[in-house]
Amino acid sequence: MLWLSNDAGKSVALYKVAINHPGSLSNSTASKAVDGDIRSILTGSAAACAHTTLGSVDDPAWWRVDLEESYRILGIKIYNREQEGKSI
């Protein structure tokens, strides 16, 4: 989950359009990073994390969110996924 804090402490990325390249694991689409759910489950029907598939040197992986307007960002918090009980 991505949290971009504005002057009011609210996330300006929440529910905005997010995309990634080259793709996502099933149920781990880019929109999961801006849906407000901070659970760290990566796979299955309860998946709560975004996951971009591996790119290459010539075609690197990326993820982005369209904030739709300019904001003064005061803080960035990224909630990472867990694997075998450890944040990676």
C-alpha cells in the first residue's frame, strides 16, 4: 500500500488510477497499492498487495499512480508485502 500524505495527513493517492509494467501477478494488480488495505497478503483470493512482474535491463518494471492534480507531499509511506512472516 502506498500512502502519500498531504497537509491534512490524508493520502492523496487513495483510490486513484494506478498502473504497472510489464504486468501483475493475478489478484495483485496495481490498484491494490492505493485501495487503503495495508494487509500484506500477496496471493490467493484474499490478496491485498500490488505486485509488478519482473522486467529486464532493456524493459524495466515500473509502477505509477495518477494523482490527477498537483499536491504538496509531506510524507511517503510504503507498506511492503511479507513472505514467510518477514517483510521483503
